[in-house]
Amino acid sequence: MRYQPTLIQLNRAEGVGYEGRATIKLQSGITYSTIELETNIVKRETIKRVAIDVNGNEIVYASAVELDLVDQVLKKYRATGRVILDLARFEYRSIAGIRQKELVTLPTDDVTLIVEFGAKDAADPTTPTMKGKAWALNNQTGQYFMPSMYRITQNIAAAGEHEFVFPNAAPNRWIQRLMFNENNAKISKIEIYRGALRIFEGTRADVEFAMQRLADYSPLADRFVFDPTITGFGTHGAMNTGQRDSLKFKLTVDSPGAMEVLVEGYDQVASIPQPQ
């Protein structure tokens, strides 16, 4: 099957305005590789939230700042006013990995793109504008996986070692990237355990060296990024969260405080048919 996403223009955005909630009804029955928002907004902080709702469930959400930080890590081209939500990951090496997080929609799905605006910044124009675009395909094999992007929060009690069990773990849930917001505490080391077995251990220097050497990614000054797919395999490199309470993280931090974590990954939502 050929893989050739093409650029399409999305339906007109409704409700665009500061301190408001805009929506774009997405065509169902096609596969979305990338969602693009072309706006006249100057400050990314003004766009508080970009989300995709499928049948009443928000499967993906992040702020424009967070999406831009992901692009900075991946060294993607960026432009003022453009907000990009990549579902397919073209930096991976195989078609399976590239397409793993694409949004496959069924003809019966109700799909909405939601964009929440904050207050106007002094640098922003008087009246905001927004147009939606997407790289999409008409051909698809079935809705077996759904992309995920969401936040979890850790409350760190003190400097030193902080442990947490990955919430809502399940055998059908995979992690491709974690981005820890270090506005309160800085991470110097990460360890990951599956049950009693330690499956990853590295200092910040180790992790950031590997990011640059293996993937040519760019570390961030105020975020700690853990990416199990840096070898270039978005499917085989993704970390399965396993049974509930089985995946544990141990962070070495320099101070207490709340720490938000942006989680990127995917869920398997249906069994893949096997050849007879």
C-alpha cells in the first residue's frame, strides 16, 4: 500500500477569539498524519490548549508551548503563528513507526479539533485569526491504535530520590516520550523499573548525550526529556506500560515541588487480524 499523505484544508473554525474556545469539525473516515494551525498569534502562550476529541473523549491535548518544545527537541522548522500537532512521526525509520500514532478515523466517528485561547498578549493582534490544515490520507487499514498525548503531575516532597508508579498503566498502552517540566525541580538521574527489574538507568548527562548522538535531538534547558525511541523505531522502541502498578520511575531531583509531565504514546484499541 502506498504511503503518501497530502495537504488538505480543514473546515472553517468556529468561535475564534481571546479567552474563548474555538472548534473545527474534522472530516471522519480518513487518516490524519499532521494537524496544522495557521494563526496570526505572536505569543505561543496565548494558545492554552490544542486537543482532538473523538466521540466525546479527548485523546490528545497539549499547549502550543508544549508542541513547540517538542519541535525544538526534534529540530523541526518552526514559524511564528504556526502550531503543529504531529501525529505521524516522520523522523522514525520504518513505515510502521512513522504511522504508529496517526489518527485513523472511522466514517461513524465524531471528531473535533478544539483550540482554547487565553488573554491577548501585548504582542498579539487585536483580532485573532485561525485556519486549520492537515496532512491526511484516504486509504487506511483499520482503527487498531489511537494516539495519546496528555499530562500527569508529580508532587515531589523533598530533594533526593522521588519514586512514582506510572498511572493508568495497561498492556495495551505504550510510551514514546516523556517531557518533565522542571520549573520547580531539576532532574539529575532517572531509573525505571518493571516490577523489581531495573530496565533503565542514566544520569542527565547520559540521557542528553544519547539524545544527541543517537537521534540528533536537542536537549532543552528547562525540560528533562526521556525518549525510549531515540534509536529511530517508533513501534519496537516504544515502552509498554504493562500491568497496573508494574512500571515504576525513580527520579533524583534537587528540590521539592509539583512537576508536570507531558506523555506521548499510543493505545491499542482493537485486535489486529491475523492471517488465516
